[in-house]
Amino acid sequence: MTRITRRAFAVLMAGALSVASLAPAQADALLPSLELLAPSSPGSGYDQLARAVQGVLQARGTVPAVEVTNVAGGGGTVGLAQFVTSRPRKPSALIVGFALVGGVLSTKSAVTLEDVTPIARLMGDVDAIVVPAKSDIKTLDDLIAKLKSDPGAVSWAGGSIGGVDHITAGLFAKTVGVDPTAINYVVHAGGGEVLASVLGGHATVGISGYEEFRAQVENGDLRALAVSGEERIDGVDVPTFKEAGVDLAVQNWRGIVANPKAKDADREALKAAIDDMVKSPEWAEALKARGWIDSYQPAEEFDAFLQSETDRIGQALKDAGVL
């Protein structure tokens, strides 16, 4: 039998207390765990946001265990339907965004965002139009000239039908005087596939969130012609559509919603965890690192926003020739 002296015992206890003081207190955990569904493929914008939320919640100890699952298809509607109709074993949440609103409208989905519980709008970003470095399209004017000459000869690699990429491409064509229904838009499951298509020379141009192209633009494999926001991205020497002579601005957004079957206590705990997250230095760093725009809205504001955004995106789909 090993004997521990009184002094040794005191040293061990002091060490244990020191370690305990470095770990998050159990009382800080608002939810023991969370299943977070990204309704798209790994590497997509939804997936990137899900992983960022996962990292911050776990780092802060408010939700010690966050599991991210990807379900792609139907512009996000496959994941939405699975989320709403499933019976989760533990608290669950879904990443939503502009593209999912458009996907619901364009596919006439029976399951809509009225079937979920809004928690918060979290961030925004802007699209970029890019071409391979070897492309003879050097500027946005070059792209416009090709579109006007033969719209079908310019293939666009982008995200889902009704998503921000699709709507932006259609509105871009309409703004420069080209029939939106004549553009050759090729649907991809997410930004990763768009990137591969453009780099592989399978598409004339790519359109997706700038961050999904950033590394390849910076290393010279791709050339960014313009970004869709009202203002340039900080630290990025790429003009906006308006600076390049196209009177158009479109911004993407994403947020988080709770399962409609969630217990009241779990839903309120998730709201509290997200409220803590968006005020944290970890979240500020996540936004900065990914070039995201802070567009936080709490639950009630986000609920009203979703209702108005459904009307706005519906009209944009009509203007772009999608509906």
C-alpha cells in the first residue's frame, strides 16, 4: 500500500485545484451538447459557418460538445426537411441562409422556414466573380462583352438554383442588358465544387463567396473580376460591381435556427449560448479571419427579417428569370 504524507497530499490538492481553475466551470455550460446541421457539402459556406460556431461554443465552454453533420441537396431543402421531420435525441440546430430561402421558393418545398424556430442571424458575405488566371477575360467589361455577344457561350459555375450565386448571376445579366434566362448557369453542390470546376477549366467563370476563392486568388491561380457588395472587402484589391460600372449590389447572409420540437429550456439555452458567442473575442476573430460581415440579429429581429426576406428574394428570383 502506498502511503501519502500530509505534505504530499497538500501539494497534490493544490495542483488539482490549479488545473480545475484553468478548465471551464461546469456551471458555464448552457447546453451539454448540440447537433448542428449544415444543409450542404463540406467546405461550403454553410459548413464553414457551422464549424466556426462549433469552435467558438466549445472554446467558451457554453456547449462543450458540438457535432456538425452535412446533408446536401435541393438548395438546402433536403437538409431542412430532414431537420424538421426528424426526432432528435438531443438539442439540435440548423444553419440557414439566403440560398435556403431561394431553394425553398424555387423547388416549391413543402417544408419552409416557417417550420423552424429562428435563433439569430449571424453574418454576411459577398460574392465574387472569378476566372482562371489564363483566361482572356481580364476585366468585368470583358465578361460583359462576351455575355452580350453570346450569353450561352459563357458558362457560370455557381451554387444551387435560387441561391445567392444564381440570383446574383441573373441580376448581373439583367443589369447589363442580357436576358437572364439565356445565361448558361451550371449548378454545383457548394463552393468547393465551384472552385474545382473553375480551376479545372470546366467553366468560363465562377461565382461564389469571395472567401471560397481567396487562397487561389492570392496565389495567382484565379483572377477576381469584382465583388457584389456595396463596399470593397477590407484588404482586398478587387472592385465592386458598381466601381466597375454595373449598378448592382447583393449581399449574402446566414444564421441559425432551432428544431421545432426543441424543449423550451433547450431553445432558451441555445439563444443564451449564441448571445454569449456573438459578444466574444473568439467570434470577433472568427469573423475577421474569414472576411465575414457582422450582421447579428437576435431571435425576434431575425424572425421578422426572414419573413421580409422571403418576399424580397421571391421578387429577385422573378427579376432574375428564375421563377
